[in-house]
Amino acid sequence: FWSGVNRADACWRMYSGRYSGGVSPSTSLQNIAGHGQVPKTPPGKVRPPGVVGRATLGDINQHLRTVKDVRDGSILDQLLQAYVSANEIVRMSEDMSDTEPSYQAADDLSHLLSVLDYISNQPAKDIPLQSVQLHVLKTIKILTRKAPNRNLPPRGIATIMKMLSQAQPPPTPSYVSQDQDTGPHHTFRVVSELVNLLLNLCYERDNVDSVLDANGANILAEKLRWEDRDVLAGTSGAIQSICYQPRGRQEFNSLASIIIPRLLQLLNHDNSKVHTRAIGALHNLSSMMEAVLAIRDNKGVPILVALLIKAACDIKDESKGSRSASALGGNEELVCSLAGTFQNISRENSTRKLILEEGGVSPLTHLLFCNYVPAQAAVVGALMNILGPEMEGKHESTRASFKKMLSLALVVGATVSCTKPPPSHPDVP
């Protein structure tokens, strides 16, 4: 019954599921929306300034082989913007389609990385390069959706970490800068691209080691203090991605007194992407006991139970054909990570008692009937952790009945999911 669930041990008492709330690298940066078809650029041809169309990586590399001064970036920036426009939306991207034969082959990113290295050594206020910098990062981020492209050379990782460590937040809020490629708010957009790039790169264990060797844990912890929503979502996602690896969890758990309180605060953020990524990071962190204790000591259990109640109410409403305004229950990533977090923190005895006191058991049972199998499996583990000790000393038939009830609830949930389409959920860029 327990084997193979979330790649965790079968022992229910110390069950520590580590289902990653992050989506697969091939879809982790998608932003579903309509996008018109545009003509391709013939191989090897450089599109002149002012011509609207679709640029390829080959166009960009061909231009960079011949350009003498990157600072004169008007043509380069137009090519980069054309490439981003054509490929940023995953399902509309021909280059990023996993049905294309080239999807399994690595692309030549050396020229883009050289431009990034050059820009990292220039003054931060060099306005002509700011737009180029942003679109180079967007292009590399798109390309690293492909697993073969994530094998960056050490110098490439070092450049990314250097740029991230040097970035300082502007003094004004970021919401006024969403359409600005240059100027004082440019930093927010660049850092957002950098942390989302790290999210992709850190699907590979070797890249996690390189990021951590470059003081990545402390750098990302500092970025959690920023107030820009895109930076917060990307940083939380990068932490979640890094903490899927054992060394990542160890490094960030050493900063639990800093990281955990901030992630708990972000669960109440008004942006769905921010609180979804935050609970994903908490899920992976909480597979280690240091994080569990930090969640407990920072009064995180009531916060988590409140979020659980909202999600459970949404799931209950959906079963009746309606949906509440928050629609947390329709966010598969959030529900799975939230259930996994309860599964992890319920291993600790005093935290288990707090979950009982805060009324966490009832909303957990509602999640048994959701459409998401990983969440259902995690809920079973959580309920066994929470209620199992309460049954110690009781007749074996009582314990057997409890297990049978959980099994039947899973069957009902699976049956319901087969009779209606899964609910929509927020896109995760």
C-alpha cells in the first residue's frame, strides 16, 4: 500500500514524502496565452532592424559571430526580442516543442553566455546594455527548458551568481516597472529572470552543487527579503528546486531561522504564484527536522492550517459544482505541496498535537476526495502520522477499520476524478 509513493520510506510513522510541487522543466516557465504565428527566419540570415518576425537561435549566433561591439546592440536586441516573443509561450513555441527532433539535442549557448559575461563586467547603469541584458537572460531561460541545455560550463553558472549577488533592490515598488526594459526598475526584471533561470538549471544535481558552491543559499535568502512579486515567486521556486536535492535541503536548513519565517509570511501573499512557490519550498525543506521545528516555533502550523482550510473548502465547493473566489482547491501544485508539507511536519510529536488543536484533521480529510493523486497519497500519510498514535492500545479491528476507511476514500476520490474534467489552475511561468 505504501511502496513507491513519493519516493519515500514505507514506514508510516516516519513517513517523509518529498513530492516536488514544481512542474517539470519542460513546462516550468510557461505562460499560457494566445500568440499569433509568425514566419521563420531562413537559416543563417540576419533580420534587419525594423522588420517584425521570428528569429531563431541560429540568427542570434550568426549575428554574434560577426558583431564587433556588443554595446551597439540594436540589431542584437531586436533578434533577442523576436526570439523571446516567438518562444516564451511553451505550447506556441516551435523551437521548444518536445515533438521536434532537435529538442533532444543541446544548442550552442556559448555566444549568449559570452555576452552575459561581458555585461556582468560593465557598470550597472549602462543603459544601452540593459535591454540586451534582460533579453539575453530571457532567451537563456527559455533554452534551459530543454534538459540538454542545462549543462552550462562552470563559468556560466559563476556569471549568473555574480549578477545575482551584485543586484540591489531599487528604492521604489516594482509594480510601476512591469513594461520597462531599462531604468531604475530594470533590476527587478533582471533578478526575476535570474532566479527563474536558476529554477530551471537546478533540476540538474551538478548545477545545484555549483550554485551552492557560489554561496547560492545566502544569496537567495537575501532575495527573499525583496518585495517584488516576480522576484519572490522566482526565488521561492529556485529554493524549491534546489531543495529537491539532499545537499540543497541541508544548506537551506542551516538557514532555517531566516528562511522559514519569510516563507511562512509569503503564504499570505496576494499573488497566487508567490504563495504557491512558497509552499512548494516549505514542502521540500520540511523533509528535514530542522525545518519542521522552525515551522512549529515560528507559529507556522496555524498559518498552514488556515491555508489548508481554504483549499479544502474550495474542493468541497467544486464537488457541488461551484467555486469560491480564492480557488485554491483548483491549484494542483499548491494542493499537492500543502498536503506533502502536512505529511512531513506531522512526523514531529508536538507539531502533530498542534495540527489536532488547530483543527487540521477535518480539512485534510476533504483532500482525500480531490483530483490529485500525489495529494491524496500525502494526506493518507499525514492522517496516519496524526491519528495513528491516538489508536495505540486500541483493538486491532479499530486500526484495520481506519485503514480501510482511508482506502475507500481514495477510491471515491479517484472515481470522482474520472467523472469530471480536472479543474483549471493558475499558470506557473
